[in-house]
Amino acid sequence: MKPILQIIKTHLTEHEVNSYSLNDESILGASITLTHLALPLFFTSDDEEESISISGRLPNRVPLDRRPSVAEFLGRINWGLNRGRFLMDHRDGELCFQIDIDAHNGELDLPRLAQFILLCLQTVDGFYPALMSVIYRDAHPEQAVEQGEAEFMKLTTKKRDKETE
């Protein structure tokens, strides 16, 4: 396993998250149970260990007829995000949220890593109900973004409130 992935594995273990290796130990996987879904996370590093990618794979596949609305929804969300992006494979409707982090040649600041993992989890968890509304309830993408932003703000506010206690 690449040293940088071993650092992430140790960090996850310290936070009682079980992880596993895939693809000859070039990918580290873990599953995190959130408020709205269980999210498989995958950590990969480039060959020089200069960057880390965190990818949360959503469990739902978007039906063909809903892909244009979901693409609009994801585009609207991504426009407002500072870090990370939602992606959809238009061939099969697979969804994920991905954050890329500069790892500075294998040197990764663990508090920074923890912030990015948390951001990934909160973003997916916050926007997931709104995404499901677009897929299964024919919600208009623009209105669903407002719903998702409100839920995301609730999650991030809860975290900040806990930190100040």
C-alpha cells in the first residue's frame, strides 16, 4: 500500500472506521453511515503521491429519463461549491462526489485531510434528499438545489455548534 494511503487508513482506524484495500492496494475503501445513506468512500493517490482523490459513490443509479434533470441539478450545485464536485456517468447514471487534494509529495496534514473527508460526507448527506426528489419525485432542479442547500447548512451548522460547546 502506498504510504499516503496507509496514513489515511491509520486515520480512519483511529476514528473507528473500518477500511479495506482494493486493486492491489492502490485504492483504499471505507463505508460510512450518514443520516440519509451509507456512503462508500474510495481514496486514491497518483503515482508520485502528489494528490489524493476522495470519491463518495452514491448507491442510486439515475434512470435514463431523469438524467437531464439530474445533470441540471448537479450543475447548479457544482457552480456553488468551493471544493469538490458531483459527477454523473451519463452512460449508466452512476453518481459520485469527488474531492481532489494536493498532498505535497506524500506529506499530508491530517487535520486538513479530516476536513476534506468531513466536507465530502456533509456535502453528499446534505444534498442527497434533494437529489432523490429530482430523481424520484420529478422535483424541479432549481427548487431542489434550495432544499439541498438548506439541508447542507443544517449539517454544517450542527458541526460548528458541537465544536463551540
